[in-house]
Amino acid sequence: MNTLSEEVKRAIKRSRILFCNGYDFDELSSHMIISAVEYTVEVGTSVFFDPGPRGKSLLSGTVEEQKALEHFLRMSDVLLLTSDEAESLTGLVDPILAAQELLRKGNRTKWVVVKMGPKGSILITKSGITCASAFKVKIMDTVGCGDSFVAAIAYGFIHNIPLVTTLAFANAVGAATAMGCGAGRNVATLKQVVELMETPDLNEDDKFWNELLREHLDSQEVTFLSKMVLNGSNGRMKHVTLQKVVSELLPKLKSSQLEGTLSS
């Protein structure tokens, strides 16, 4: 199949977000992928793209694969990738500089989310940098963590939730999923996420974050999720406490929990 069926078009048009990852290139032709992105943009549905480990091989793949990858990188509203994947796609070791390069090259890119493993994650826009440390949990299985993380980012994007809150929520969802076993129906429940955020333990590493952010404080405002109460801003560094994030987010999540689903 090399063209979009009417059924697929209707599904895309009804959706708020089309999420794709690098493994879609193993299932669909490059022409089909480009067609899907173009139609998604045409009907006003947002595009999320996570190149994953396949990103590096696509960069040196067939001409058609390279063209489709470039199309995704230019036309996605939100890009999600690890720091290693960001380096592979840009040649830049600094994940913030790599994200800013992807933003610069993107025609529609609004957010670039860089996953920093056990350190946490970063969300970069054209106007600022948002950082959130990871939650400390006992990891049982990482299968499904990435998709769970994306789902939380999508929730924040759709509902215009503040960036630092969205990032903290995504970290919590990913961490809660890692505490279970397997993907599918075994990913974290909303109840587990709420419980984790109500009794949090952040993996704060001041040395790591200070070294990473040092070169960027003079150029853009940085928002940082902190566990302890700090006095608002320090130069261009704005601290937001986890307590504040939780107090704003949990009522919305608990309301969704009572309804049995996260409303969209």
C-alpha cells in the first residue's frame, strides 16, 4: 500500500496528534510515511516524532529514507529523542545545542524533548529551556517507558499545561511504568502516577545540571524543577518547586481518574 486509505485519512483527521517513531520505517514505505505527514499537516493534526535507535541508520539509509527522515524533522510539531540520538542527528554533543539546532531547522517544530536517562529530561523551545530531574524508583522493566513518557508529553501539549509541569508529569509516568513489568496493559496506571507524585523522591544531581546549563544561562531563560523551596528566580534561572507542580496538576489528574480516563 503506497497511498493513504480514506479510513486512515479519517482517523488522522479525527486525531489531535499523529505519533510516529523510527521503527515505522520498517513497516511502511518512505513514500507512505511522507504522505501521512503531509496529510496530517494539511488537516491541522499535530505531528510527534521519536526517531529512536533507527534515527542514526536512517540518516545513512537509502535516499528515500533520508528524505522521509528529513521531512519528519522539518514538519514535526514535537520531536522526542535521547541525548545520544540528538547527537547522532546533529553532530552536537551538548543536548541543548543539538535541540536548538533541530528547532532552527524545523519548519513547524515547537518543542524538542531530550530524554537524559536517569538524570531526567529537558524540553527546549525557541524561547527557553525547561529541565526536570528524574524520579527515583526501583526499576523492574523499562519496556513501555518511552511510549508512556510520550503519552504524558502529548497530554501536556494538548491541554496547554505549563512546560515544567508537563515534563515532571512525563518523568513520573515513565518512572511509574518502569516499576512494573512489560508494556501494553501493564504500563503505569493513573493511580500509580498520582501516588508517585504525591510521595516523590527526585534524583537531583546539581553538579550535572550546573555543568550542562552553565553555558546557556546568559542566552535563554531556564526553568528548573526543584524539590526544595527556593526563592523564585536566580538571574535567568527560574526555580519551580515540585510541590507547586503537584498541587496544580493532581486535581486535574484525580478528576480524570474519577472519570476513568484522561480526557482529550
